Amino acid sequence: MGVLGGLLWLLGCQLVGEVLVRLLGLSIPGPVVGMVLLFGVLSLRRPGPESGTLRFSDGLLRHLQLFFVPVSVGIMVHVSDLGRQWLPISGGLVLSWAAGLVTVAVLASRMTRRTTGGEVGD
């Protein structure tokens, strides 16, 4: 089935993720659960480089810039709301950036200590 089979695997995992979220009443987006399921399936199946799933995902990544069009349109539609709510939006962006930076720094520090056996800074 090739690329079509890869598309079906991707959409099937997303559908199962959506169904699980709705059935279990989770507050996680269905596509995120589907992505975790797809990761599990790919980890178990270990498809080769010529599999339809990998060929389809390569095609999606080649045209990734097209996914920014809906976001840009949404920003233009809600530009007046963004202007009125600039302070909470800016605060949220700065806080999330800082939290991500601290998380990466802590994880990198721990991973470096673990891989070098505690010899960092000695």
C-alpha cells in the first residue's frame, strides 16, 4: 500500500487517540494521545526506511511550511484580541519560555553528570 498505508496508520492512531480521550474524559488533546500511540507502534514494528509510514512522514516534513498558513490566518483574524490582551499573552510566552529553558538546563545537567560519572566541574 505504500504511502497510503502510512497515511492510514497516522490517521488511525489519531482516531484511536481521539476516541480514547472522549471515552476516558481526559484533558489531553486526542492528537497528542494518537502521537504517543504511533510512537509505540513504530517502536514495536521498527519499520524500514522504505516503509509507507516513513515515506509519508518525510513528505509531510518536506511541506511543513504549509502548516503555518492556518496559524497566520488565525493571528490575522484575532489581531484585535491580541492587541487588547497583550500583557497576559506576553507574560505567558515569557513564563513558558523560562520554564522550558530551566527544564532543559536541569535535564542537560543531570544527563551530563550521569554520562560522565559525576566528574563534571571537578
